[in-house]
Amino acid sequence: MQSIKKYEQKYVCFLDILGFSSAILHPDHPRFKRCVEYFLNTLELLNKVPSRRDIFLNKIEVSQFSDSVAFSCAIEPTSLSLFFDRAAQLQKELLKGGLPSRGAITKGDIFHKDGYIFGPALVQAAKMEAQAKTPRILLSIDILQDIHYDPARNNYSDKIQCDLDSKYYVRYIENWGHINNTAEFIQLKEIILLGLRDPDVEEKYKWLASKFNARLDELHVPNITKIVL
């Protein structure tokens, strides 16, 4: 085993995938194949660099264990904005497979290399994940301070949002789909309606439903009705 180097200051996201363990325990369930397929797709998404603008990140380190995923990147100019984009993209892909997720993004000391990950920033993110309650990725105070002091802070307005409980999180439902592609909204509505039938996760899906309804209002999507709560 390589010698352990010192901690690095990085942005860290810890994500817990809600309902994945249950799906794994019931491989005969029709949702099983879909869940696993989308889960593997999202891991591949995290491990590849899709465009030139991501090259400056060098490499996003990724670790996956059971139904949790952690990924990190170096702290560089504009890297936080791209980190938000990657987190939102991950949540979208998982939700398309019927897997809502929640987590937190922090900044701090971390060792993350070749699948090994530990450090105060990860501990903080894991603790914050439990506080998220609904399917969202919360932001730590350090992250909010970095945004505040960023000269380009106005560029974050479409990436983060303050929720009703005054906690900031990464926007993803709010940026869902396009008005000319109603199929995306139909798919999302079906996923949310299915979740609302399960008493164990009903409250989480009510949050998703409220965000879905707000997105419909914003885009005036034709021929798709709101979810009644």
C-alpha cells in the first residue's frame, strides 16, 4: 500500500442513494434492473471528463460503497460551479432510474486517492446528509462563504437555492427538462407518483412533487397537469 500523504483541501460531496438497498434485496422486482442500470451509468458519468471545460479539474476522485457515493475535486477558480453541475447531473440521472438521493457538499481536509477516502470534510458531509431529510444536496457554511466571496457569485443563481427551512441546496428539479421535451416531465411525474404511494418515503416524494409543480409553472409545459398534494 502506498504511503499516506497529507490531507488536501478539496470540495467533497457525499451522496446517499435512497431506496437502492431495498431494490438490491428484491432482484425479481421489475424496478431492479432499471435501478442497477442507472446507478452504473451515473458512476461512469462521474468518472469521465465529458468536455474541455472540465479538464482544469484534472480528475474527479470517486469512491462508491454500498448505496453511498463520495466524490471530490481540487479547489480551483470556477471548480465549485462545475462541481455543482456534476452533483446536479448525478441526482438527475439517479432519479430517472427511480432512485432519489440526498447528501451534502463541504470544503476541507480530505485524503482521496485510488478509492481510499477519509478526513474531516467527509465526516462533515456524512453528518449533513442525515440532516437533508428530503432528496437534496445541502451546502456547508464554507461552501456558501466561497460563493459569497467569488467575484462571479451571480453565476450561481441557477445552481443553488434556499429552501423553506432556510437551508441551501443544489438545484436539479428546478432545472429539469425543456419545454419542447414533454417526455422528460411525463417520466418524472410517473416516478414521483409511484413514490407517493409508499408511506415509508411519501414525505420525500412530496418535496419532489412540490418542486416538479413549480417547474411546470415556470415553463408552462403543455398537456401535463400538476401533482395533487
